[in-house]
Amino acid sequence: MDQQIVKLLKKIVGEKGVLTSPEDLAVYSYDGTFEECNPDIVVLPESTDQVSQVVKLAAKERIPIVTRGMASGLAAASVPFSGGIALVMTRMDKVVELDLENAIVHVEAGIVTADLQTHVEKYGLFYPPDPSSIRHSTIGGNIACNAGGPRCLKYGVTGDYVLGLTVVLADGSILKTGGKVIKDVVGYDLKSLFTGSEGTLGIITEALLKLIAKPQYARTVLVEFSSIEDASKTVNEILLAGIVPATLELMDQTAINCIEEAMHIGLPTDIAAFLLIESDGVELETTTQEIKSIAKICEKTGATKISLAKDESERANLWKARRSISPSLARLSPNKLGEDITVPRSAIPEAVKRLKAISQKYGLPIVIFGHAGDGNLHPNILFDKRDPEQMKTVELMVAEEFEVALALGGTLSGEHGVGTLKRPYMEKALGEVSVGIQKKIKQVLDPLNILNPGKVIPD
Ligand SMILES: Cc1cc2nc3c(=O)[nH]c(=O)nc-3n(C[C@H](O)[C@H](O)[C@H](O)COP(=O)(O)OP(=O)(O)OC[C@H]3O[C@@H](n4cnc5c(N)ncnc54)[C@H](O)[C@@H]3O)c2cc1C
């Protein structure tokens, strides 16, 4: 990078806010996928104003900017393939205001999601969206991907909690959209446009988030099945009975075995699948009653064993296990490609069957787990990227996974986003007209194409 530009960037964010050594560039080169590419420079701003000044400079010099939270993304969306500036938001991690009366929190975008949750819970409040990466992802990244998570079945996704945003636009101007009001229909809903835009339309620097009262009680059951179809059908039966538990998570045998090998917490390894189901609420009696009703349904739908977590430590262990699936898969193969197709709930058994058939056809394992209550499955292909043949096979397998989702009336991604990995399939999923509109939106908001170029929108 031109030394004059480095000097100007240091003037904006200070000496310590600019990193250029090869080691530092490598640290900011990858995300949660197997993709990597160094940026030319790393910039760590500490305020909305600094972000605005950096963007003004980048626009003048036509330098690409890839915004980055904690880089836990699973679509290669924060990998800086075009070089330029990696704009890392993690120093903007403050709670600006906690408005207890209105149950609204104002935060900077770089706050780690779990830290925000811990903070508001001290005051009896609750921020429900819970991507399994809560300890290593930021609110800005969650908003930019409209992240989901196990609890989103009952409580909704990140976007459902966004009341307002501060966004630095591609020319450096600062947009404030939304506010502390719950209802607001004045003009187009710009906060929803930036939610899920993966850093391609603007840089989110601050957010106003809705909170709710913290549920006081939770009851969790682990339900075992001898077939993944029985487990999938059970999901539908529970929801059709009018019960919406906080979570309804599905794991297949390979996922269970991987977790058990990694964590030794006593999970059964001889079963085909299990469901991790949690009910929560403000009263112990209703929460307990709900989990009992769920257990009764599971008995009728072929569960082979139903185990209730006896105390908070058993419950915490089960959730630790669930959050460890992704990392524990590394024991089976050096690389994985975790997709997150979504299908109508009734199509889950068929989707699982077809995904397993793809695995058999190509000879690489596909581990399946996911937020079954939302019809959101995470088929993870396990492979070794050092083997060029396997890389080619993975591409064919992914294309077939997407075919399965679309053929069953579903879509490419429920929560991870498009990044670069799903970009080639956008038109197939959305159609020419929708992609055309999205290209126009991108052109209007980022005419120089400097914000995360090459992501989401096909050329
Ligand atoms: C083990 C594991 C489990 C996961 N579980 C889930 C899950 O349950 N649910 C789920 O939805 N996802 C999950 N993910 C994916 C990932 O954690 C989410 O997509 C998360 O929202 C990314 O946040 P981040 O801060 O790491 O963003 P990054 O990965 O740094 O960035 C992701 C995208 O957001 C953009 N971005 C980041 N910050 C900003 C900002 N301030 N303004 C504008 N754009 C920005 C980036 O440019 C990029 O396009 C998981 C990932 C891992 C590794």
C-alpha cells in the first residue's frame, strides 16, 4: 500500500490502529471457511467518525474495504479477496446506553454477542438471538449476516431485534435509521436493507437493539432416535401440537460421535440421531408442563430414550456439546464446508435422505445437524483441501445440495449468508428479476464498488 495512504490512515485512527506486518495481514486473511486472502492493510477504528473518515479516503483513492467483526462467518464474506483495507470493528465494543425502562440497548457494532448478553442479563433483560458462535462473533457481524441460532425458533432472528442502525455509507456519509420506537413506517425500511447485507452496502457502526424480559426457567431434554426420519417427523408433530419450544436442534450420528470423541460427556454413540429440545418461560410450572407434553409426543413418534437434564450443569453441558459440533468435526478431516440450506419443515426427512445420497454418490462424508424447528439444516461436507480431486468433488456436492434445497421449495441459506460461496447460485435461487433489483440497489449505494466487492451480488 502507498506509504502516503498509510500515513493518512494513521492520522485518522492513530499509530496503533493500523497494522501492516505480514504476520498481522495473515491474521486478518481468513474466516470460518477454508478460504483465505491477505488484505493490503488492517485498520481498527474506534468511532463512527473515524470509520467515516477512513471510508472517505478509501472512496477518493478507490481502495476496497472489507468490514470484519470476529471473522467467524461461514460464507467467506469477510475474506478480502480484492486486497485493500480490512476494517476491523472489534475496538468499537462499548455499550453506549442501556435503557431499562424501554428495554432497549444501544451498542457499538464490535461488541461480542455473548458480552452484550451477559451485560443485559445482569439487569434481568434478555437478548435472545444466539448463533452458536456467540462467544466469537460481533453484533455488527450478526446484523450484517442476519444471524440465527438455536433459540430463533421461538424468539426470531437477529433482524427481529434491530430497532435502529448507524451506518457509514460508501461515500463516508453517516446514515442514522430507525430509533427507539417499536412501530415505524415512515419511508422505506432502511435498517432491514442493511440487515443481512454482508458489508456490501454500508458499514454498521452502532445499533439499537430490542430486549425482552429474561425467561427465569429452562428445561432441556435430549431425545434419542433410531432413525433420523423419526427425529425429523417429531419436529413437525411438536410444532403442529401448538408447542413452540425455545429450541429444537437435530444432530445425526456422525455429529454425535464427533462431539463425544472430543468432549467425553457421555453422549450415546449408538443412535441414529437426537433432538435437543428446550422449553423456557417465566414460570416453573408452565415450563415443566411444556417439556412433559413434548416428551409425550416424542414417546409416540418413536423416541428410544428421553433424558431430562437434571440440573443447570447438565443443561450447560448439553449446550456446550451442541456448540462444539463445528470445531469437533476437525477431528475427522482437516477441512469442512458447512452449508445452511433451509427447506419447508415438512421436507426435512426427504432433504436428509437426499443429502445422505449425495454423500454416498461422491464418497465424502456429509454430517448433518441444524435448527430443525426452522427447517434450517447444516450439511457439512468433510474433506482435505490439499487434495485437488477432493476440492473438485466438493464443488459438485455443494451444487447438488443446493439443488436439493431448491427442488424441495427451500433456499440456499437460512443464516450464514451468501459471501462468495453461494454467489454463483444466486440467480438460480432468486431469479433474474430479483437479482437485477439487488444489483441496482448495490449500484445506488456503492457506485464505486468499494464495499466488500465480489460478495453476494453476481457480476
Ligand atoms: C462454530 C460456528 C458456529 C456458528 N453458528 C452460527 C449459528 O448458529 N447461526 C448463525 O447465523 N451463524 C453461525 N455461524 C456463522 C457466524 O458466526 C455468523 O455469520 C456471525 O454473524 C458472523 O459474525 P462476525 O462478527 O464473526 O462477522 P464476520 O465473519 O467478521 O463478517 C461476516 C460478514 O459480515 C460483514 N460485517 C461484519 N461486521 C460488519 C459491520 N459492522 N458492518 C457491516 N458489515 C459487517 C463482513 O463484511 C462479512 O460480510 C457460526 C460460525 C461458527 C464458526
